[in-house]
Amino acid sequence: MRVAMIGTGYVGLVSGACFADFGHTVTCVDRDARKIEALQRGEIPIYEPGLDRLVETNVREGRLDFTTELPGPVAAADAVFIAVGTPSRRGDGHADLSYVHACAREIAAALAGFTVVVTKSTVPVGTGDEVERIIRETRPDADVAVVSNPEFLREGAAIRDFKHPDRIVIGTTDERARAVMTELYRPLYLNQAPLLFTARGTAELIKYAANAFLATKITFINELADLCEKVGGDVQEVARGIGLDNRIGSKFLHAGPGYGGSCFPKDTLALIKTAQDHEAPLRIVETVVAVNDQRKRAMARKVAAALGGSVRDKTIAVLGLTFKPNTDDMRDAPSIPLITAFGDMGARVRAYDPAGMEQAKRDLDGLVTFCGNAYECAEGADALVIVTEWEQFRALDLDRLKQAMRQPVVVDLRNVYRPDEMARAGFTYASIGRPA
Ligand code: NAD
Ligand code: UGA
């Protein structure tokens, strides 16, 4: 099969490289010339484990290439994927569909022969109908089927998630499109990953429902962590105790500083807006969003409490800036409101992240002294705050850390360490939902 992947970001590049790895011929298109030139030189513009090798192999074997020119690859394709961004629209929180609509117009103009146009971007219910309307308006003669195929990969584990999905959701009732999509995903289908065919709008809803449910699970355990702190329970044992019940499941029950990232925050908001517009409000999701927003400020107060009530004129070392480990993505990272709050409260902030420093310099310019490693970051600090659970923060040399700091105070927002080991090492230690 020939595939054109429009939008070569976190999702487009991973999906394109994986489809190429399945044996299809893929052209990744992006209008960002710098990104495409970098990829043509063999440089990967994002940090995603394993992606460099996957891209290199498939380029070398002639199944994957990159261009800024959309018409050629679209005309040649059996399937054209739309994998452009759908950020929050400024002002109202709806998904901004301007990139998707612009893309649909460009694709329409270039179509030749029967083509399946697939929205992989996360889009509100009804977007597939609008994409189809735009295509038919631009090219009344086009022979096209518009399909919804939402993506469920996580950053940092993107290749594994793409190649070993729990399910593949395909929203179409068109038989020819169904055949093309089945062929595209053939290696996974043969591997027993269920292909779930639904109506197009239902597929669009499944994506938002999944993200909102996961965000709810995280928020539920975060609030339980707060209760554990008040009554002396251990949230990790609570999570294990409920997670062993198959009806609940153990995943996404890690309490922390609140969820962030390029998707949960914007997608929960967009779903709330859709539901409100249709007078079927999702009150649980509305509460999740409000609780999660408040939590980030509460984390700054937690650090202040560990320092006796105030961070004024104190130096705080922040380990981890990205919204999760194994990515360089800083979009909606909890570290941003946290560090902003530290600044507002009169503290100085030092920070280190293994992969996110370049993006962080854009988001936190002037607020932070950026450091070269964890120990340099701890230098002269009154408190060290673990914000993102990168592997390299899991086995720090605690003596060296203590030596470097002005006061041995650690606030571990990811429960990377055990309270007893930190006490033995001589730290004042606070974590999430566990006895001190
Ligand atoms: P991204 O911002 O990393 O990439 C989007 C790319 O699209 C950019 O490189 C941009 O230049 C390009 N683009 C925009 N308009 C274009 C056009 N008309 N022609 C060609 N290129 C164009 O975004 P992302 O994180 O890959 O997310 C893409 C979509 O996938 C979003 O809807 C997101 O919600 C969804 N999604 C993301 C993830 C994730 O982990 N990041 C997971 C599942 C779903
Ligand atoms: C999430 C979903 O997990 C993917 O299935 C989905 O495809 C993607 O959004 C998307 O639509 O873009 P991602 O944002 O990459 O993936 O990362 P997650 O691992 O889900 O983490 C999101 C946030 O939740 C992070 O800030 C993370 O620290 C937090 N989290 C996650 C917790 O606080 N506790 C948990 O137990 C799990």
C-alpha cells in the first residue's frame, strides 16, 4: 500500500515510520520545511526512544521519505492520513480544527483515483463529516472515503504502543475503505490486535472517551492520595489493592503532581465543550479538569510546607521538566505552573531535565537557571523537587546530593524513593499520599 502521512509530528512521524516498517511505502509530509530538511539529513526532530533507528532503516530500505510537497504523495496514495495538530482553540477550549480543515482542502485538490482519507488527529465528533464536506465541495469528482482512525499511542512508548496496540479503532461503513484499512494494519491484525469497526462519529467519540477516562482515573487516585496524607494511609498500597481487581485494573493509578501533556488537558477540555454544546454535560470530566488544575498550585504549597511554610528567598532544585519521562515534550507540563508559582512566591529555581531542556528554555525563559545534571542542579538548594520520574533520578547518589544541598529537603512528587530510605539517608522527605 502507498501511504501519505500529512503532519510529521509526534504521531505522524511514529505512525509513518511504523507503517513503513510493516512493508508499506510511506511519504511523510509537513509544511515545516526545517523539520523536513532535518529528517532528509537523517536527524530526528523529536526525542522518542527507538525512533531514530526505525526511521533510518526504513529510509535506507526505500520505504520511507519526507517532503514539504503534498500533491505528489497524495495523488499516489491508497490512504492519506491527517495527523496534524488539534490544539485548544484560544478563548473557548474547543479543539482548533483549522489545521485539519486546511489539510482537507489541500488533500482534496490533489486526489487521484480512489483514496481513503483517514483522520488520525484527535478530532471532535462530526469532524469526519466536515472533512468529507470540504473534500466534496473542493473536488465534486473525487472518489474518496473519509475514515476515522484515532491513535492511542503514548509519547515515550510510542513505537511499542503503535506496534502492540490493545485495539485499533476504525470508523467507517465503506466496504472499500474497510479493505484498505485492514490491509494497512495487516501485521497487527495477524498478531491478534482487535480491529474494532464502528461508525465514523463513534470512533471519534471513543478517542475522547478513552483520554477522559484515563484522566479521571489519575485524578481519582490523586485525590485519594490527599486523603491518605490526612488520615495516614499509603496511596500506593491503595492503588495496588484496588488495581488487582480486574474490573478496575492497575494502570494509570500512579498518584503524582496532576496529569499534563499535549493531549489529556486539551482533549478533556474539548470533550467538555462538545458535551455542553449538546446539552449533555459531562460533569465528572468537568470536575476532573478543575481538580487537576488546582492540584498544580497545591504542589507548590506542598513544597512550601516542606520548607516550613514559605519558599521566599529559597533556592529550589527541580528534577524533570517534561510532562513525563522519555520525551522532550513540554506541552502543558506540570513543571510549568509549578515553577511559575515558585517564582511568584519569591523562590529561585534551578532545573535539570535529560531531554526537555531545549523546549523548556522557550517555556521557562528567565524563570530558571538550567543545569547540566542532577547534582549540579542540587548545588546550594534548600529543597529538591522530583517532578518527572526519569530513570536516571531513581538511583541518585543520596550522599552526594545531600553534600551539594544547603538543606537536605526532598519533595518527591512521583514517589520514586521510599520514605524509610530517605530518612536513613538523613533527608527531610515528603512524597505523594504516603506516611512521612
Ligand atoms: P505535532 O504538533 O507534534 O505535529 C503536527 C504537525 O503537523 C506539525 O509538524 C505541523 O507542522 C504539521 N502540519 C500542520 N498543518 C499542516 C498542513 N496543512 N500540512 C502539512 N503539515 C501540517 O502534533 P502531535 O503531537 O503529533 O499530534 C497530532 C494529533 O494527534 C493531535 O490531534 C493529537 O491530539 C493527536 N494525538 C497525539 C498523541 C501524542 O502522543 N502526541 C497521541 C495520540 C493522538
Ligand atoms: C496519553 C494517552 O495515554 C494515550 O493513550 C493517548 O494516545 C495520548 O494521551 C494522546 O491522545 O495524545 P501521553 O499524554 O503521551 O498519552 O502520556 P501518558 O502516559 O498518558 O501520561 C499523561 C500524563 O498523565 C502525564 O503527565 C503523566 O505523568 C500522567 N500520569 C499518567 C499520572 O500522573 N499517573 C498515571 O498513572 C499515568
